Amino acid sequence: MNIILLGAPGAGKGTQAKRLEDSHSLVQLSTGDMLRAAVASGSDLGRQAKAVMDAGKLVADELIIRMISDRIDEPDCKGGFILDGFPRTSPQAEALDKMLTGKGLRLDAVIEMKVDEDALVERITGRYSCVKCGAGYHDKFQIPAKAGVCDRCGGTEFNRRADDNEETVRTRLEAYRGQTAPILPYYRDKGILKTVDGMAAIDEVTRQIEAGLAA
Ligand code: AP5
Ligand code: MG
């Protein structure tokens, strides 16, 4: 099964992708995580992406499309993948279709996670993640069962993202509204768009996604 999680910054894409990885043995392909890894490694791609990401704008389509196409070719993606944060523009959506056809693959579902923008700044500014496995937490909404220990992998190191500040979040929301939300009709027309209530509690969002995938 190959699926897309589509939603505004802070909608819960990463949170739900990690759950789907565990429950369906899929691989999470988060373009944001890949870019942050490239920035941390100091690669050419990382150098090109850093300033754009810090400003909350979108990295150039060509770079992202090449990055995701190469990643899908890796053997661990054979059992299916979750695209988290890709596609985010019409050219990316069209390139994905061509890419999948060329690789003999197809999309099974696109899950839209619908949220109220007002809630997102609080979600994003309270977020932190496990350095070892990437599991996401929140100061208020998702606290590890044992303080300072990751529920998923037992890791004890956590970090916060450079772009998780109120000012950058506003620019990221604008990019979502202007460049990403307009691709929703593309998937609605294909009949594979399923919408879930991203404002619900984390477990309830998971339940709605599972119901959408089973339908
Ligand atoms: P990316 O890393 O994709 O960031 P984003 O889209 O802004 O989304 P986030 O990761 O912030 O949110 P999320 O939906 O994953 O939420 P999460 O589950 O963590 O992209 C970063 C940057 O990289 C972009 O700005 C751009 O520059 C570049 N980029 C990436 N992909 C690109 C592309 N395709 N093209 C061009 N540029 C690209 O949840 C957030 C918090 O809320 C967490 O703390 C969580 O615990 C909590 N939470 C989750 N669900 C709930 C819930 N239901 N109730 C309460 N709290 C919840
Ligand atoms: Mg994310």
C-alpha cells in the first residue's frame, strides 16, 4: 500500500505516519526529515535547502522530486510507503504520478488531515522529537509515559526543530494555503481522497485513517 498524508504544518502527518509504519509495516518518507538530515550532513542539497526551510518557504520542486524518486527506489520501500509532506505543489503531484507509473507503482489513498489553523501554532511550538527514532512528542498533548524516555524506542535524547517558531509557522501556513491545498481537488477528482478530522485526539485520528484505508 502506498499512501499520502496531506495536511498543514502541525496537522499530525508525522505523528500518524509513525503509527502507520508500526501497524502496516510501511516506510515513512518524510521530505522534511530527509531535508533536515541533508542539512545536518552538510551536503550540497542541505546547503541549498537550509535558508529556504528556516524561512518557512518551499524548497525547489526539482530537488525534492529527485530526492523522493531516489528514495522510493531503495529496497525497503518495496512493501509500501507513506508520503509525509510530499507532494506539496501541483508540479510535485504531477511528477509523482509520472514517477510511480514509470516504476510500475500506484497510489492507494490520499489522506487529508483537516485542522483549524488557530490550533497549529500551539501544536508546533510545543513539539519535540526523539533523536533516535524520530517519534514526535508535545509539551502538553503527547507526553512520554516515563519522563525523558521515548515510548517507542527507549531513547533519552530529544530535540526541537529550527523552524518551529511562531514567525516561521505563519509563513509555512501561507505556503500550505497557497501552494499545497490547491492540489486537493487533483486527488478528489481521482476518487482517492479521504478526509479525516485532524482536530480530534491523536487516537481518534488514527481510527479515522484506518477506517478510510479499509473502506
Ligand atoms: P515538514 O517537516 O514536512 O514540516 P510541515 O509540513 O510544516 O509539517 P510538520 O512536520 O510541522 O507537521 P506534522 O503534520 O508532521 O505534525 P506532527 O505530527 O509533528 O517540512 C519542513 C520544511 O521542509 C518545509 O517548510 C519546507 O521548507 C521543506 N519541505 C519539506 N517537504 C517539502 C516539499 N515536498 N517541497 C518543498 N519543500 C519541502 O504534529 C505536530 C505536533 O502536534 C506534535 O508535537 C504532536 O505531538 C502534536 N499532535 C499531533 N497530532 C495531534 C492531535 N490530534 N492533537 C493534539 N496534538 C497533536
Ligand atoms: Mg512532520
